[in-house]
Amino acid sequence: MLFVCSGAWAFFFVLGLNLGAPTVYIPQLRRESNNTVVSDEMASWLCSASGFSAIPCLFIITFLTKYYGRKVIFIIGNIDLLISLLIFYFSKTPIQILISHITIGFGYAACFSNNILIVTEYINPKYRGVFLAVKSTSVVSGVWAANAIGTFLNWRYIPIFGLLLTCFAFTSFFWPESPYWLVNKGRFDEFKKSYIWLNGTSNNVLKEIDNLIVYERHNVKCKLNFNTIKMVEFYKPILISFLLMIQYHCSGKFIFSIYALDIIKKITNSETTAYTGMLILDGITILGMYTGCFLSKILKRRILYLWSSFFFHFN
């Protein structure tokens, strides 16, 4: 399970590098030539292009993951990351960098849809919460790494680091397909091999395999219909997820991560202080997320959320 998740975490880390890169390469590009090379409008596009290009890809990936499985989509997304990072490294103008951010759209969409399915379906429920928490930490760690690299080195070292992690993520060629996707498709022999590969051959594992097969055979005709969509249970997880995402974005954390240098520099009138403050804030964020990973093992999710909401409103 750790072998599979390490590849998925590397993918998330590379996406974090992509998110954090504009914060440091935009000031470097402006210093290398002049302030007119990267206008405020272009800077805005460089920061947001990945998100816009990911929107149509999300609908495509939703279809592809249903019919082609998780592993294939992960590999395609990783290839997309590889191409985007190569374009990023060899870019000489802001337009070329913008193209690299647009190219990464499929990988961006795969990261926050298919890759989350990978972590949930490949991992035992006992460890799933921690592994998902580390997934989120990987993105923030990638942002911090990009900012640290851009603080002390040329911005081109960011795609170099990303390429190394992308190559590591190609260990996905050695993964089995998701056992839950296989059993859902009625491919029970392949499901058994995949489940045993991930969980071992203990008696409890063999019982779980039999129970899942029996459950799937009894529910093979159960499909999503309009009656399901009308049920309250259908909307509860959607609304909870929506609330969490709205709370995160309304906190300003995402926007501040992108424009941290500009904001701190305007407050302090010191570029050195701005870079130092940016790295310190990123470090505090990472520390908080790892603390959350630890607390998720000893506290209930609801308690964690209530306390985090309290501190959110207090701040």
C-alpha cells in the first residue's frame, strides 16, 4: 500500500510545485529583464491557467476512469506532467510558460479526481485517513519546495525536481489495477490477485474478498437513477465536501500562497523579509498538516473539523 501511495504522493507533490512556482519565477523573470515582461494580467493568467484547463479535463476523466480503470488514467496523467515540465524547463518567454501550465490541465484534473480514488481504493480503511492526510500535505510540501528553490536558486530547478519525481511516479507500471474497480466490473479473478497483492493472504483478507464478491454479485443490477438523486443521502457528502472547500478558499490561504511575496513585500518594504516570511508561513502550514495527520489517528474527524473551524473564525 505504501508503494502505491508513494507514487500518488509524488504526483501530488509535483502539482504542489506547479502551484508554488509562479510565486517565485514571476519576480525572477521581472528582475532578469524588466517589469513589463510579465504584466499583472499575464501574472494572473500564469497563476490560474492550470485550473481553467483542468475544468474540461475533469469531465473527460470521470468518463475514462469508469471504463478504463484507475491505473491507466494515472499513467496518462503522469505523462501529461512529464510533457508539461519539459515545456516549462525549456521555456524562454512568459507565453511558453503559460503553455506549460495549460498543458498540465489533464494531470491537474487527474490529481484531484482519479488520484484521490487511488488512495481510497488501494488503502485499507484502517489507514485511509492518514494516507489521505499525507496526500494533502504532499501538495503543500510541493508549494513550499517550489518557494524554497525559487528563493535560493534559479526557477528552472523547479521543473528539474518535478521531472525526477515524475519519473519515480512511473513505478505505477508495477501496480495492480484497483481491486474495487475490478470487482465492480465483475473481473473477480483479477480482483482477488489485486486485493491479495495489496493486503496479503491472512484469513481476514480472504474473508473480505469473499464478502466483497458476494456483495457485488447481489448488487450488480443496482444502478444510479433519478430516485437515488432525489435521496437526501446523495446530497449529504456533496454538501459537506462543498462546505469544506468553500471554507478553505474563503480563508484566503490559496490566494495568499500565490501572492505571498507581493503581499509581504508591500507590508515590510523588504524583499529579503518577504522571502523569509513566505518560507516561514509555508513551514507553519506543513507543520499544521502533519499535526493533523497525527491527530486524525487519535481524534474523531468531526472534533478535528470543529476545532479547526473555531481557529478559522478566530483568525
